[in-house]
Amino acid sequence: MEHRIAKPPSNPWRVLFLLLLANLLNFFDRTIPAILNEPIRLEWGLNDLQLGIIAAAFTVVYAVAGLPLGRLADRGSRARVMGWGIAVWSAFTAANAFAWSFGSFLVARMGVGVGEASYAPAANSLIGDLFPAERRSRALGIFMLGLPMGLMLAFFTVGPMVAAFGDWRAPFVVAALPGLLLAALMFLLREPRRGASERVRGAGAGAVGTAEGSAGSAAAAGGEAPAAGPVRTVLRTRTIAWIILSGVAVNFAAYAGNGFLVPMIQRYFGLELTAAAVTTGFIVGVTGLVGLTAGGWVADKVYQRSERGRLVFGAGSLVVAALATAAALASGRGSVALFAALFGLGWLAQYSYYTSVYPAIQDVVEPRLRATAVALYFAGMYLLGGAFGPVVVGGLSDALARSAMAAAGATEMTDAFRAVGLHDAMFLIPVSLLLTAVFVFLASRSFAADARRMQGRLAAGARGAPEAV
């Protein structure tokens, strides 16, 4: 016998579309500095390490602020958390246009990080209540289309905007305007009850949680009582621990790639800004439309055959991603088209990570703790992965550039040496993707047991909450 905890809303796809638009803007705003790395570097005389620090400052603040904001989303209105967050990040995006130094630009990026930190935990929690488990991969895949769509919009339009306005600052102002409209729309959302799309088994449920878990599940079924020890409860789930480690590794690769592909293509292949940005847009953007759409469909299909199928599929896709990106970097300067095709294949495969791992978090964490779980995951993902990726690759790029200069017997740093240094430093990307595959596979081994425990807690809560039957 099954019990449905609460009735889900009748228009989940419309809500999902609004969440997708905000997610698109989220990634558009955070990508702009990566495209403008070269003009920013030249204006203030920066090196690659300082460019990496700009990205790292954003991600550190994003990760740290996500924890209290995730708890806020679990306790209160997710729509309000998202609405205020979008307004804040849009305001600070506009502030970047008025930066007068490296330091002032850095502070504005940190403000953007605070605003954006509010969004993903609340949105992921909301999607978990909009769609049942067997449809979450597709729903989250559609939501995550905001990533490649935001990247594409940025990589395809920022260069032309700079050319049209004659100033690299203009895209920041343009990007801020739609955010204020989306913020207003978020405040109009009507949320489903937490656990609205959960189906749990009745008396025949396998594992039953602790008394704390059972009481908490009853709260999830019929109220909004806070969980006791939420961080400890989430972290003691083995699957979540492996997923957090996978997030560190995948974001190291993603932020290093997204942050340095444009300047690497400019230096290594000699393309100008717009051409390099458009090429990068195809590599990391167009591939995402295919990877997330097809990946979500495949992940749901394999989940129907095997509980751990999603994560096994994700691990296999990441092995392909590692091999393809390594082949792209090893292909040399001969053809930028060959490099783009190989790296794009790797990035396409990498996108299956999101449609495999994000639903797994929903499947092993009960509804009242999902925003907290996503915030913890993002804390590791961004604080240790997203922040260190650009810094480590940027620092290694500077070191390898100096080595290339010394090997050539030169006494002056040139863009040719910087090109070699950055290209060679980016071999850390396939290494990190391969490590991600290992962590996702290990998560697949504990997934079934953790999912059954979560279902047991929900079943115990449903039996103790008459209004849920």
C-alpha cells in the first residue's frame, strides 16, 4: 500500500520553466568575467593567478553563504529566499561595471556570490516536491539546462556587446536588468508542501529509521518541524559523502575549464575575443543542451531497471569525458576545430553527471533536509572544487609559462609562453574528471541501502501522521 504525503501542484512544469529561466541567468551572470579575462588582465596588469582569485572569491563566498541560506530555505519560504537572492546578485552584477580596481571588482564578485548562493538549494528542494522520484532526472535535467543555456548566451553575446559598446563593462549592466523582473516573479510563486511528491511504502517497508528519523518524517508529512542535527544527519549518509567528494572533483574541472577556455583559445590558437568566446560557447554550451536532455532521459530509463543505474551511468560518462578532454589537449595547435570537437565531446559526457547525481541526493535525503543537503554538497563542490580549480590552474599556468620562458633562454614573458603554460596546466581537467568517475561509482555502491533507509523513515512518519494517509 502506498501513501501520498500531500497533493503536488497542478502546474509543476510552469514552475520548472520559471526556475530554469532564473538558473539560466544565474550561470550567465557568473560566466561574464571568464569571457572578459583578457581585457580585465590587460587593464589592471594582472596575471593568471589573480584571474583565478577573482573566480575563487566568488566561489568561496557562494559555498559559505549557501549553508545558512540552505537552512533558511528548509525552514521558511523557498520562493522568498530565491526572490531576494536574485535581486541581490543582479545588483552586484551591475556593480561590477563600476569597479575601478582589481580589489573593487573582487568585492563586487563576492556580493554576486552571496546572492547566487541562495538559489540552487531552494530550487532543488522545490523541484523535489514538484516531481516524483521516477521523473526527477528529467525535471532536474531540464532545470540544469540553465547551465549550458546561460553559458551559451554569455559566450555568444558578451563579445558582440563589448564590440557594440566599446567597453568590457557594458555586459554587466545588461545582465542585471532581467534579474530584477525574475526576482519579482519569484515572490508570486505558490509552493507545494514539503514531501508533496513522495511515495512511501506502508507496513511492509524494509528499513525503519531511528526515533529521530521517524519523528522527523512525520513532520515532513504534516508540518514544518525543524530536523534535529540536520548537518550530522545528512553527512552520515554514505552516498552523500561520496557525492560531496565527486562534487569537489567535478567542479574543479568545470570551473577551470569554463574559466580559462576563452583565454587559452585566444593565446594558443590565436583567435580574437569574439571568435574564442563563440568557440567556447559551442564546447561548453551547445553540448550541454544535448548532454542534459539526453542524459536525463537515459538516467531515468536506467533507474527504472536498476536503483543504482543512474550513478553507474554517470560514472561511465565521466570516464568518457576524461578521455575526450585529454585527447583534445594532446591534439596540439594544428586545428582549433579538432580541439573543439574533442573537448566538446568530453563536456557533453560530463553533463550526465548532473542528471545522475542531483536526483540521487533527492532519493537518499528526506524532504525536510533536501535544501540543507544541497547546500552542504555545494559547500564542498564550490569551496574545495570551484574555488581551487581556477586558482590551481592559474598558478600552475604562471609557473609553466616561466619554465617555458627559461627553457627558451628568454628574459621577457610573452603571450607565447603564457599560451604554453595555460594549455599544459589544463591537463589537470581530465585528471579531475577521472577522479570524479571514481567517486560517483563508489556512491552507486551505497545508494540502494541509503535509499531504502530514507523510505523507511518516510513510511514510519506516514504511519504516525493520519493526515498523510
